[in-house]
Amino acid sequence: MIKKKRIGTIIPILIPVLLILSIVNVAYKIILTEFFGVSILLPVFLCPIGFILAIFSYEVDKNIGAKIGILLNVLVFLIPFIWMFGRIT
């Protein structure tokens, strides 16, 4: 059974990893979906939640998984903005 502290570390890492897979799917058209915009804008709404969970996990147990969760959530949060500004210029 996974400990509660471990779940608090896994979820903040799992959120950006799944969002990265969704963005890669959109970028390379691996599986065609009708929800193009949702895949690009979803990190703007989900990454702050993952970031807050990672901060709480880091406060409870200062481990490397929480630091990775914080870093991944910040990076994936910035992807839609980079995507939009990169397409404009």
C-alpha cells in the first residue's frame, strides 16, 4: 500500500507528465482529437493545482519528488504561453 506522503508526491508529478503527453499528441498528431484547444490550455488550469500540491508535499516531507513536482508544474504551466507566442512571431 502506498503511504499518504508518497501519494502527495506522485500526484504533482503525474499531472504535468499527463499534460506533456497530451501536448505531444497535439503537436505530432499521433491520435487525432477534436479537442485541440483543450489540450493546449489545460495546463493553465491544472498546473497551479499540481504546484500547490507539490508545495504542500515539500512542506510536509522535504524530498526530491516534491522538488521535481514543483519544477515540472512550473515548466508545463509555461508551455501554452510559449506555444502561443512562438506561433505569433
